[in-house]
Amino acid sequence: MKLLSPVFIIIIILICGIQVPALASVDGQLSIAQTHSSSEENEHQTVTFDIENMTCTTCPITVRTAMRRVAGVEDVDVNFEEKTATVIFNPSVTNAETIGLASTNAGYPAHARSE
């Protein structure tokens, strides 16, 4: 049986946009790293985008991947039937315009809904 290399596994994780907790080594034991943030860093904003050009069930994968690659994006939920993407992000790191542009550049124009 051939084993997958750690580098290959990391590449797959990055391509798929899977978020994993950071690991820390304490006395040789691996554990989930604890991060401490200021209250400003813990603020989140949620925006729903109308997405154009989604014609098949694999299109949401491209939209989700493009939006998740934007620094500050924490979660993306794409709804194929409604042609929308709901994004949770840190507004001190990014904004709705940048997130929408990432989807647009991937071939799926995204327009933030006004509240």
C-alpha cells in the first residue's frame, strides 16, 4: 500500500478550502493551539451575494473556493438553487467588494444584497 505524503495532503486541504485548527507542540504532545484575539478581531459580518452563471451543481465549489481564499473570510455557504452565497468574514481584514470580486474573477459575478 502506498501512503500519501504530508505535503500532498496539505495541498489537497488548501485546494479544497478545508479549515483546520492550528496544532501546537507542548512537551512533545500535539494539541490544538489556543489563540487569543482582541474583541475587534472577533467581530464578524455576514453578507449574502447573488451569484450569476451557476448552471450546474459543481459551480458552487468554484464559488466557495474563490471566496474562501480571500483573507479574512471565515465561512462560505453557497446555495445552488437560490443562486446565492452567504459569507461570514472579519471586516477588519476584508470587505464585501473584495469577496465579490474573487467570485467574479472566477467566472461567477457576485453582487452583495443590500440590507
